Amino acid sequence: MTVLLYLAPALLLLGLLVLGCYPGERLLAAVGGTRPAARLAGRPAPARPLLPPRSFPRGGALLALALAGRGPPR
């Protein structure tokens, strides 16, 4: 029985989302400066310039870069 009390907020939120009501949508739109449906009016989004892909160290190279704080002793 107490499990339902713990799950009540999540179930309430899930119920609202299933019904199509998005809590906080108007507040987020007010903070963002746009109306909720203004962006979806059929206008295509402005094209963003493509940035060249960046390569970040991964795996062993990341470890080597992190451990290479100083040069070898003389």
C-alpha cells in the first residue's frame, strides 16, 4: 500500500503526459520567449553551418593524456 504512495507522483505525471498535457510547457515557453506552437508553424528551421567534426581522445589515449602531466625525469 505504501508503494502506491511513492509511485503516485510518477503515475500522475505519466497520466498527464498520456493525455497530452505537458506540465510546465507554458512556463518554459515564457522563459524562452516563444509561444509553444510558434516554432511549429510550418516554417523550416534555419540552416546551421556545419562544423568540422572534432576528435576527442578516447580509451587508452585519454588515459595517456591524463597521465602525461609532466615529462620523464632527467
